[in-house]
Amino acid sequence: MAWMLRLLFAVLIIRLIWKFVAGMVAGAREGRPRGTKTGGVLVRDPVCGTYIEPSRAFSTHEGGTTHYFCSRECQQSFGKTT
């Protein structure tokens, strides 16, 4: 009876190791995603440091440069400091 428990335990350990290795191989094959789901570029909010998509951001054009913000509050805060 003890040998059956040892066998069962060994099978469970082997199965866990197999799943772990299979997951690592699958993750290595997929690679890291680049950018966003749509493949766009992210910009950084100069006030709070949040990364956002330019299409969803609030923006301010100043001195030939466009600044992107995650919220109106950050946009207003940036206006007060410059």
C-alpha cells in the first residue's frame, strides 16, 4: 500500500514539473508584446508619469511641442507650472 502512495506522489510531482516546463516553453515562443493591443505608441504624462495612448490623451501644444496628459487635472497643473 505504501508503494502506491509513493507512486501517486511521484506521478503528481512529475506532472507539476511537466506543466511548469510546458508553460515556460509556451511563454518563450510567444515573446513579449510590443506597444498596445492596436500596436500604437504610448506617451508619458509630464506631470504624473502615467503612460497613455495619444488618441486617448488630453494635449497641449506649446512652443512647437505637443504635451500629452492622462487627465484634465494634470493638464491644468502643467499649465500652472509653465
